[in-house]
Amino acid sequence: MPLWKVYHPAEAFTPADKQALAEQVTNIYAQVPIPRFYVVFIFEEIARGSCFVGGQPHDRFIRFKVDHIARTLPGAVIREWWVRAIDEAIAPYVRDKGYDWEVSIDETPFDLWSLQGEIPPPFESVAEKRWVKENRASPYTLAEKLPVNFILTPGIADR
């Protein structure tokens, strides 16, 4: 699950902006692919005079705090690519409106997460592909934990 918490001045986003931003970012994650319902946005308004940057009031600052659970970003190049892709996606809502912004991404262990009481299925598994298609969490069998392209390889003969 990517959980996006967006801390922003009250006037920064209209309801339409919020929906468009959430949809745009969700579309990026859907290309991974992960189920669209994994992507959660929470917009939190910050009262005027309640944000300080460098010890000084800053009422045109937006903070994006992202928790990744469903996937981790392996390696420096992919991490940089992802951060730049996210910055590009949010630019029309922040940079182009004259706001300063910051994005941070934390990665939480996959095994400390559940949705509607279900432990999310493994990456590229039959169950995960079903969750993507159905766009909801649902029970799955042990067989559905197997990869979609499951191939048995030759074993070791001395066992």
C-alpha cells in the first residue's frame, strides 16, 4: 500500500485538484502493477501560521509523506527514477502553483500489513493478479500464492 499523507495550506487544493492528484498518482502505481485500491491519499490542511521551515513561518509549503508497503524500490537508480516520476506527477499541483514542497518515502515491511483482515498475496501471484482485476481484497488459497508464470526447474539429484 502506498499511503500518501499530504500536509497543505487550506487553499492549496480544490476538491477537484485532490481527486485529480490522487488519480494521477494512482495511475503510476497501477502500471507496476499493484491493485489500485492499495493507493490511499489523506489530505490534511495546515492552519495559517502552523508551518515553519528553517524556523520561519512558511504558509506556501506542502509536505508529501509516503509509506510504501506493497513494494520496495531496489537500488539507487530505480529509487531516483521513482522520486523524479513522483515529482513530475505532482508538479502541476505544487510547483506550477508557486508552492514549495517536499516528498519523503518510507518503506514498511510487507509482512506487517493487512487489508480487510487479509494478508496481501505475494508479488506476481495468481491471487495478486486477481486483486488487481477485482480492485479489492478477498480471501485466497495456498495455490493462489504461486506465481502466475510458475515454472518448476530441475531439482538437485543428490537429495
